[in-house]
Amino acid sequence: MNSRDLLQSIKELFRDWNPGAAGALIGFGFALSWVIFGFFKTLFILALTALGYFIGVRYFSHKEDFRELLNKILPPGLFR
């Protein structure tokens, strides 16, 4: 099973669920993370997750933008 199939099956799972149950599951995950890691570590994890989502949406959906980002970060001509 590749990642696209896994993502599709997760989407189908949440599509069939009650929105309240999905919200409760997300809330439970947040509360469990808070208890295990503490408040500030949980906020850090959520911030990095949001940053990863932004980078994924912004740069990985447009390959040319991702290449431009790599050219800005890495030395010129290293990534072609």
C-alpha cells in the first residue's frame, strides 16, 4: 500500500464519521500529547506540524517553487 492509498483510506474513514467523533479524536490526541510531553512541548509539536503543512502545500505541490527554495537555501548550482 503506497502513501496515496493510505491517505485515501484515511479520508474515507473520516468522511463516514460524525464530525463530533472526529473532533473528539483530535481533542483526545491533543490532550494525550499534553499529558505526555507537557504544554510547551505540545505547542512546539503543533507549530512544527503547522509549518510542515504550510511547506507541503506551498512547495511540494509546485515543484518549480520547491526547486527555487532549494536554490535559495543551498549553494548556487548544487540542486538542478
